[in-house]
Amino acid sequence: MVQNILSKVVGAKYIAILRTWVPNLAAWGTVGGVALVHFTDWRLFLDYVPYIRGKFKDE
């Protein structure tokens, strides 16, 4: 169903190109997310993880 809608808007050629790029984009998105957490205040992100949240209450 989604492919039918996309093929009407974009075209079959571009859908095939997009399918080859999706794994690459997902990998680079993951790398970017990890880099964002690494280079910013990691406590800001880890405060939303339930198990880790309670470990740093005394700081």
C-alpha cells in the first residue's frame, strides 16, 4: 500500500534508489546519535534511562 502511494508521487526508479540507501542512512543516523550523546552532556540523555537514573542521585 505504501509502495503504491510512493510510486504515484515519486516513481519506481527513486523508490529502488531509496531502498538501497535506507540501511546506510540508518547506520549513519545511529552513529550520529551515539556521537551526539558522547560529545554532549551524557547525563542529560541517561537520566531518561530508568535503570541508570537512580545511580547518580547523590551527585
